[in-house]
Amino acid sequence: MRNNRVALFDGIEEGGIRATSSYSHEIDEHDNERAMEGLQDRVNLLKRLSGDIHEEVDSHNRMLDRMGNDMDSSRGILSGTMDKFKMVFETKSSRRMFTLVASFVVIFLVIYYLT
């Protein structure tokens, strides 16, 4: 009698009905499969995203390398130009300075005699 009663009320617990272990196992199995599919989709998405990030980083690195090379060549051209300016200013600076000082002296004397 005890076994019949246990078999009859096997799915009932206090406060509600308890699922049988095989049904519960199938539900758990199904939930696990859905969760695994969701995780697999997320992993694939992350894999594609990381691949896109890698490609973007590579393209930016190439662009920065080209920019660095262009800056180096510009620096070489600019230093050559600055060297030419230095030569021009060094050779003509004494003549210019003399002309500037003489002009100020003449202007000062003119203003002094006029006042």
C-alpha cells in the first residue's frame, strides 16, 4: 500500500506539483542547449568583432607609418630650408644692421635739429 501511494503521489510536493525527474531532465537539457546556442552566437559575434578591430588597427598602423614617413621627409626639407635662411641672414645681417643703425641715427639727428 505504501508503494502504491508513493507512485500515486510521486509528482506532488507540499505547495504544488513537482515535475518528474525525466521531464525535469529534458527541460534542463533543452535550456542548456538554448544557452549553449546563445553563447555560441555571442562567441561568433565577438570573434567577428575582434577580427574587424584587428583589421582597423592594422589599417591605422599603416596610415600612421605613412604619416611618420611623410613627417620625416618634411622635416628634412624644412631643415634644409632653415639652413638656407641662416646662410642668408648671416651674410646680410651686418649690412642690414649697419643700415638700420645709420637710419635711426639720421632720423634722431633730424628730429633733434627740428625741435
